[in-house]
Amino acid sequence: MLRFRIRLLAIAISVLFAPRTLAAQAIAVGDTLHLRLLDRLASDHRAPGRVRALVIAPVLDAAARVVIPPGSILTGRVTGAGTEHYGGKRHWIAFRADSIAIPIDDATDDSMHASIESRMLAIDDSRESVDSGGRIVGAPIPSLVRSKRDWAVLVLGLFHPVGAMVIAATLEGERVARHRAIALGAGTELTAVVTRDATLPEWTRWAPPPPIPRGIVDPVSIAEATPLRARLADIGAPADVISIAVIGSAAQVTAAFAKAGWTIAVPLDLRGDFVTFVRAAKGKGYDAQPVSKLVLDGRAPDRVYEKVTDTFAKRHHFRLWRWPPAGSGYESDTTRAVWLIAATHDIGVMFSGQRKTFTHRVDPRIDDERDKVVGDLVSVNEVAAMSYVQRVAPVGGATVNGTHIPAVTDWRMAVVVLR
């Protein structure tokens, strides 16, 4: 009888003081996973048997607890590939993830493993897309009717010969691209959705970076001292919003963004334009693209970073300026240099009447791109601390890419201290 009472007391104590050991961490159907490929995903013989992807954004449950932290590794394999027998005869790949490794702490060797089932939902910034069955499919049939294409290019050529050449090359490239095999390189970003509930043995102890403590930098003074917007170099009109300040040395900045999957954009010159034209004409993907010229207080960016996947029309990118605010004390401190970032997401191509040339159409929800850049750094554990600082919105708000399209923003600046 005494032994029974002791066991009953032990159970009661565990219920009262260790509830987390009884409530398992659950991955639910419908949870969305934002991923970046670590391996090449393709149907040819060069593709690895197992394909890994890095989770780049936290997955939360209904109670806002982190169930899958960034830095987790999803693993799966190609389950099928082929070519459609109708329409444009596009190539397709079927990929299924079957396991996940979740870090319990920041240590990479301290992980728990679980089975998981998911299907692809979308591909970020690519000519490829995902169908209703979760298959990755190639480029669709061109939207312009072939019999009208030559007339459209001819009319455009009367007003903008270079634009006509680019459009003609892109259309020809579309035709070629429909018949090429799908090969997504490492760095391609995908979205997947969980299709079956899964239970994990314990809770992860991951937490986002803490707010910037006093004595390191003053995020409020940085936000107040820096300009709100960059300007177009050719006509001087206000352009992209400065939404991020990164604190760290040049070496830290280089290493952090390389680890987070960002690459350096090619210079905007005749050679860059020619390479873009040739790749479009051959139906090839785009590993790097030039960007238009913006200035901050008359200075060109120190660096331009981008994420481009297989298309000219879409990309993530940002411009970065070294910024020594007068009297801040950071001018001579290279380990705590201030780097300002204007980040935007290109989602299409348009003709700018103001600038009399073709340019990218920018997603007006610019806070999404700000949070993506910060989230990418967090996902690879490169952020020591960060704070969001409210700034004063200018009269009349702001527009995107020197157009009349209003920017949608809360006017907060993300101030990030690198490790």
C-alpha cells in the first residue's frame, strides 16, 4: 500500500511541475514550411538521391509556440519525373519530404529527428510553378499568341528598340524553356505544406534574437539619423525606403549574407545588359542580374545583393550603403559599422513612362521584404540582437521604384546586430 501511495505521489508531482513532458510538441496538417534548398533538385543523373532543405522561418502552433525553428533540416527525395502529354508538354518533378531534424538548442549537433509528410506548395521567384497535386512543373505556354507576337514586337520597336529586342528574346526563350528539363539549384526557395500530423519527443528551446541591449548601439538614434529613402540616380526622384540597419564589420556582413543565400548582383553596364539578353534568347535561367542605379546622399551602393531563381521578371534584392552618421561615434569603429539597406521584391516587368524605359514592377508591401532579409539572417544564426524602431512617416507617404504606386509600410526600421 505504501509503494502504491509513493507511485501516486510521484505521478501527481510530475503532473504539477513538469507539464511539458506530458504535452507533446505537434506538427499539424496545414503547417507551412518556408525552405531553401541545400542540394540540387532535378530529375537527371546528377541529382543526389536525398535532397535537403533548410527551414528559413519559424513554424508556430495555435498557441504561438515555436514547433519548428529556423535552421531545421528537411530531407526528402524525388518520387517521380516526366513530361506532360498535353498542352505545352511541360517537364515535371514530384518531390516528397519524409524526415526532419530539429535543433533543440542553437547547437547544430543537438537535434531531434522525426518523420514528416509534406507536399510542395510554391516556388519563389521562378518560371517553374507547383500544380494542385504538388508537382513542380515547367514554364507554361507563352501568354502572347504567336501570330500576334511579331506585330507586337514591331510596334514596340518603333518606340523603344532595346525594349523590343528584350521582349522578342524573352518570348523566344519561353518557347525554348518549355522543353527543357527542370533543375533547381541549391539556394532555390520553396514553400511546402504538412499533409499529416506528426509528434515530436520534446519541445525545442529555440527563441528569436533578443532586443539590442544598452551599451552596444542605440537603435533609436540610428533610425533618427539616417535618411528615409534612396533616390533614382538619373532623375533624382525619391525611390526605395531604407528599412534595415545592420551593425557589424564588412567581413561580418559578407559572411552573414553569403551564409543566408544572398549573392552579389552584376554591375549595370553594357556587358550585364548583353548577358541578360543572350540568356533570355537561349531560354536559360538567371543566376545574377544587374539592378538600376539608386543613390543615398549622392552615393552609389557599396554592394547590391539579390536572390534570383530562373527568371528575369522576379527576384528579391537589396542595396547596401556603409553609413557613418555624423557625431555617432561609429565612423572609426569598423567592428560596429552601420550598413543601411533598401530591400524590395521584384514581381514583374513594366514600362516606366517617367523614366522612359522598362523596369521591374515592385511588390508594394515592402515590409515583407524587410522581414525576409532579417529572417534569412536569423535562420542561419547570424543575428546577436535586433530591435524594430518606429520612424516618422513623411507627408504623403512613399512610392515604390520611382513610380506612383504607394508603398505599404508601417515605417519601422529593423536594426540588426551581427554575431
